[in-house]
Amino acid sequence: MKRLKLFDKVLFFVNSVVAAMLLLSYLLPYLEPKKFAALSVLSLAVPVLIILNVLFVVYWLLKVKRQLTLSLIVLIVGYSYVFSLYKFSSSKQIKDAANISVMNYNVRLFNLFNWIEKGNVKNEIASFITTESPDIICFQEYHSTEELVLEGYYKFEDLSGDKVKSGQAIYSKFPILNSGSVEFPKSSNNAIFIDALIAEDTLRIYNVHLQSSGINTKVENLKKESSENLFKRVRKTFKTQQMQMELFLKHKNKTQHKMVVCGDFNNTAYSYVYKEIKDDLQDTFEVAGNGFGRTFDFKLFPVRIDFILADPSFTVNSFKTYDVELSDHYPIKTELKLN
């Protein structure tokens, strides 16, 4: 520190704070939001903390200063965090006749209230899905409409509301043997499931939509809200998400079938709810994806809050995030082979 100029001393102080925050965030998946609500909010900042620490390493490396070791060590300690944010390897793409393709898509009511200024979004989404032709599709923020025509699918939907009925839906090219819903109290969110008959096997498909904070994520809107108000809303949301997650896990843990869990968790891969839901399942992005894997349209930094988690008995043969701007979420799809 003695040989550093004043600017670099100040910068290293900031570097130390950012590194300490990232190190602290490694504990977040193990801390219940009900008990550590204030700390749990930090999980939303993890992508930024990772990027900042990488930039600090590059800066000190170019300056040939040993201060680079601080962020470097913190990043190495949490290497799994880094690779959850960004996959450096190329996408895994293995074609196999036995592959089962599963898509997840929060369609934001098919643009019912014209958030997107473009043509008939419902028809464009239907055209996109017809082209991709996934075997199973899980929709969140689904609005039942006759204009959405998807041929060759069985369907289960669970909708609520008075003026606008919305909720979750699962479309399957395989026969549906059983279906149902896990209700979340005092919420329009829920988790639905189907048991699909595939060859001689039965596969459980879950579609989970956890509570949203309801915060408008456009930068100009965020500037209008006080940081205190934002913090309180997110903290309350995370507590609700834990309660919903616990109800879902009670149901999930009773099934004897191989399963795939899809959904919009409204939280990141660095959160307690993600860790608990994932358990021993495979995050298909981490296995076969590449790049940032961004699933939500947030301008400030890449956010991955939509997931497809697969039973360990599956081989994950591919994963893709589609750059399709027909919602505030991006569709994701994986191809699985049952071993």
C-alpha cells in the first residue's frame, strides 16, 4: 500500500469492500431469508460483484501490482459462482433420437396490455414454438386465449383471477396421466405439475412460479423509488418465496417419478430458494449452456432467474437461451436423454 498512489489506495479500498461482499455472498444459499432477510437481498447483486472483482483483477494485473491477489483468491474460492454466471465452454449440442426437449417460457400474458409495441405477439410466440417444436413446454404468466394455436399437444393449465384469468400451463406431446397444482396462500403464483407417459416410463414435470417483488426493472423507474423502499419490498418477497418453496418441496419430495423442474423462480442461482429446489437435480444451463445465460430483460447486468432442472438420471445433451424479444423473459430449452 505504501507504494500505491492516492488514487490506487482509494481504489484498493473499494476493491476490498467489493471482495468482502462477494465473499459474504457465498454464504447466502445457506441462510434462510426468514431469518436473514437483510442479507438475502445481497444475492441480487452477485452478478455485479463477480464482474467488478474480475475487472479489479484485470486492473491490478495491467498495473503489475500484487493487489490483484485479493479479488483473484475470492473468485477462485467461489469458482462455482463464476461459472454459474458465465459458461466459458461452448454449448453442448448432442443430437439423439431419444432426446426429450423441454422449454420454459414466461410469456407475460402474451403482451395482453401492450407492453411491447409490436404486432400480434401471441401469434409470434405460437410461430416460434411451432418452429422449435419442443416436446414439453412450461409457461408462466400464461393467459388462456383462442388465438394461441399449438397443434399436437396435450395441455394442463391452472388459472385464477376475475377480469383476466392467468397462471401457469404445461403443454406436452406425451399423454398426461395425472396433473395438479400446489397452491401458494394469498398469492396468484403457484406450482403445477403433470405426469407424462413417455414410452413405458412416467416423468413428473413441475412448473414453478415463485413470488415477484413487483418492481419495475426499467432503469428510469428504479431511479424514482427510494433505496429503502426497494430494500423492504425485496426483503418481504424473499421471505414469501421461502414459504412458497417449502410448500413446493413438501409436494416434490413425495413423488417417486423421475422429474424435471421448470420455472421462473424470481431469484438467482445464488439464492437460498434456488439451492433448496435444485438439491441434487442438474441445472441444465450449467451442464450444457454457454455465455451469460440471461433469461430476464434487465438492462444493467445479465440476470438468470428462469431454470430447467433435470433429474440426475438424465444426460443433458443441449441447452439454449433464445434471443427472442416477445416478453420480458427469454425462452430457454434443453434436450434430455433418459439413461
